[in-house]
Amino acid sequence: MRPRFASNSQFALERRPFIRICQGLTAVLVLLAFVLLVSPSPVRAEVPSGSLEEAKAYYEKLSTALNYSTPEKIGETTLTDLAEYLGYKTLTAEKLEFDSPDALMADYEHGATPGDVLVARFFAPKIMNVKFKEGEADFRLGWRKLVRLKAQKDSPAQKAAEGKIGKIASAVILFNTFTRPTEAPYGRTNFSVNTQVMLLPDPADIRPLVGQKGAGKMDTVYWLDYQNATAAGPGKLGYALNASFDANELPGAGTKDYFVPHGCVACHAANMQRPVLNFMDTDHWFDRLNNDFPQLKASKLALLYDAETNDPTAPKFKRVFDRIKTFNREADAHAHLSQPKHDETLASARWLELHETNFAPVPPIRRAIGAAPQWPADDKNEVTVLETLNQYCYRCHGTVKFSVFNKQTTWQRRANATERLAPDAALGLKMPPDRDLPKDKRDLLLKFFNP
Ligand code: HEC
Ligand code: HEC
């Protein structure tokens, strides 16, 4: 049986107790209590996925609290309703999905203030089924389109929340598409398989952190997830994201459902009340051209799609990069507000520092974060170890449980990592869960964790 996810994801993420036993008696007792309470052991190592019942209950509550549709009708809403909720009366699901960033950002389209609409399209290795390699028949490239809409004055998002828990300040919409390597991305008949949405409250309405003042009552993020559109029209609200994070453990096409909200929170800093907006890690996208995707590199397809080139000195590249930088500033501010000490927050701050004036990709070793000693640039072996962790583990362990860019929190897990990297580790425990790890890479990592 697959374990059901506990009602509080922060706890559920801590459900594998035996690793931490060395961390003191209190921890042991607390974790044992979790095992007894929440964990139908033995547990599989999977990205926590939530359940349909929880997702339904979540949407009903969200609808009432945020005045988005009604608990009865929220299931019938589409992205057109979402745009209207934010005050964009002429913006439709179709335009959101298919109009170019320039067209969408041109404010005359929907009467918003310049800067209220931010759009970027980019290569998204994180959504790809890495079980399949370049050249294989089932190999597909992943592409995302990000749309950030600020709520308009007097919109239902701003106004209707009055007297309720607070205002919604903006929404982030993320479209997900896949192409064959020979196919042009963002074709008009290539519908987003699933469209993820975050509603972001006005910072003043967010529940203050422990020890801070404030009367806010809101979580840092509210989640929605829309089903694919078809030629017949836009998709309705869905309850789950169908993804390939555990692909190597799944039969056939290798995907399964990740339900709102728990399946989402797991990778957005693992706290139900304080999830974070993840920054766009452009550097990671470029890294992958040099390991998993040499054919994509040779194809010259632009990773920042609308830049039409991967040359960071080209004006068009800079223009698109600046849009992503604007988004990353917002993500960083949101992360600082939500969980100021989280690795995701350190990582977004680092990205901004590295790209303050620089448009070119930066190699992994310069992206190290966390307490000293960090990953050392002068140790060739460790540089390679970090590059390997970046290629095979960062997809999840940028955000799930630990970040591979933080050497100390990675090293603390060496016993656990050794157990999970063993070639005969049980399915469910085995890392990575989404593809096979080549022997030389496994040996390199095992040697690092067991010097
Ligand atoms: C597709 C997602 C994914 C990838 C890729 C992945 N992991 Fe994991 N990993 C997880 C999940 C989810 C958990 C939590 C599982 C649980 O709680 O039982 C986990 C747990 C772990 C843990 C235990 C952490 C803790 O604090 O309990 C270690 C260590 C680990 N992974 C190492 C690795 C290494 C090393 C790689 C790369 C070789 C890797 N993982 C790749 C999803 C992933
Ligand atoms: C396995 C990890 C993972 C899971 C599960 C996941 N996300 Fe994300 N999400 C990310 C990462 C990483 C990004 C940053 C974009 C990228 O790297 O392509 C992101 C980006 C986003 C964005 C764009 C705003 C931002 O934070 O950058 C939205 C919206 C979003 N996710 C919604 C969802 C929703 C809704 C769910 C659940 C149905 C979900 N996510 C589940 C990892 C995850």
C-alpha cells in the first residue's frame, strides 16, 4: 500500500525516523510518536503526493476564504475565471496559454498598469521524464510558460476578500508542455498538460512569523491546478498534477498524481502555512545542456525561448533574462517573508547576487549556499561530486528535505545517502527514484559519502 500523506505535510516529510536517531533522545521520542501516529510503515521514498479527499476539502475552504467562485462551483472554473477574479476582464485562458509574452505584456491588451503582467517561456528539465534519454523514441523535452498577474484594484481578488482573511495580490500561472526534439515548442495545438497556479496574498495579510508582530491570518501561498485545455475549450480545475518525479518506480509511462496542496508543498519548502515561491534557476537549465542534453545543445534551440539564442551577450537574451530576474526578485522577497532561513531562500538570494550584472550562466560550484565550510572550488573531486548531485539529485533536492548546494546539510545525511545509493537499495528507498544511476556516478557519490 502506498502511504497516505498525513494532514500536516511538515510532519509527514519527517516520517523516516531511523536516520535521525543519533540526534538525541528528544528527537527520537518525537519521531517515534510520528511513526505511531502517521506512518503506515514501511514507507516508500516518494515525493509526498496527498489525496483526492484532501484536495477537494482544500478547494472548498479556499473558495470561501478567498471568495473565488463558490465551494459548489469552484470545480467548474477555468483560467478565464481566474483572470477575471484578478480583474482582467478581456484576458482569457486561451490568450494566457498561447499569446506570446510580448503580446500578453502589452498593457493595452487588458487595461492593466505596465508591469502588472510578466511572462517568460523557458526550457524546463525539472518536468521531464528523465527515464528516457535523448535519441530514444519516448524522449520529450519539457517547456514551461510562466505568467505573473498582479491583481487589479477593485478586482474580486482585492475587494471580495475584505472582511474575510485578506487580499490576494497576485497569481502565478505555470503552463507545462512537452515536445519531440524536432518539434517547435509552444505550438497552438500543444496544450499544457496541466497548469499550476499559486495565489499570493498581500504581504501585510500574511500570518507573521513566530516572534514577529502583525495581525495577518493568511498562508503565504494558495494552490490551484487546472486541467489541460482541448480544442473544445479551456480546462477546468483539477485536483492533482500528474508528473514523473517517481518515474523509475512506476510502471509504463511513469507518472502519477500529486494532489493539491500536500503534493505541491513538498517541493515548495515543506510547510503548509509558509510555502515559498521557487525562483527560476536559469543556471541549472544551462548546466543540463552539458550533461544530459548534448543534442539539445547542438540543436541551438534557445532555452529562454523568446531570446531566440543562448548567447548571453545578445540584446534579446538580456531582455528575456531581465524578465526572469524581475520574477526572481519577487520570488526571493516572498521566500524571505515565508521562510527566511530556508535553503531555497539562500539559493534565490545567491542567484540574484550572481546575476546582478551578469547574464551568463554560472557553474554549480559558484552557487554553493549554507554554513561553512561550503563546497570548495579548489577541490576538483568535490566540484565533480557537486556537479553529479546537481545532475541527478537537484531536481528534488533543491527543495525536498535538503539542497545539494548546501554541503553541510548534504553531508549530515551521509549515512542515509549511503543506504539509499546502494545498488541493491529497496525500491522506495533507492535514490534517485526517477532514473537509473550509472555505476561510475554511484561509485563517485558513495566514495564521497564514505571517505
Ligand atoms: C525525483 C525526486 C528525487 C530525486 C531525483 C532524488 N531524490 Fe532523494 N528523496 C526524494 C524524496 C521524496 C525523499 C523523501 C523520502 C522519504 O521521506 O522517505 C528523498 C530522500 C532522500 C534522502 C533522505 C533525506 C532525509 O533527510 O531523510 C537522501 C539522503 C536522498 N534522498 C539522497 C538522494 C540523492 C543522493 C539523490 C541523487 C543521486 C537523490 N536523492 C535524488 C526524492 C528524490
Ligand atoms: C518535485 C517538486 C515539485 C512539486 C511536487 C511541485 N512543484 Fe511547483 N515548482 C517546483 C520548482 C522547482 C519550481 C520552479 C520552476 C522550475 O524549476 O521549473 C516550481 C514552480 C512552480 C510555480 C511557479 C512559481 C514558482 O514557485 O516558481 C507554480 C505556480 C507551481 N510550482 C505550482 C505547483 C503546484 C500547484 C503544485 C502541486 C499541484 C506543485 N507546484 C508541485 C517544484 C515542484
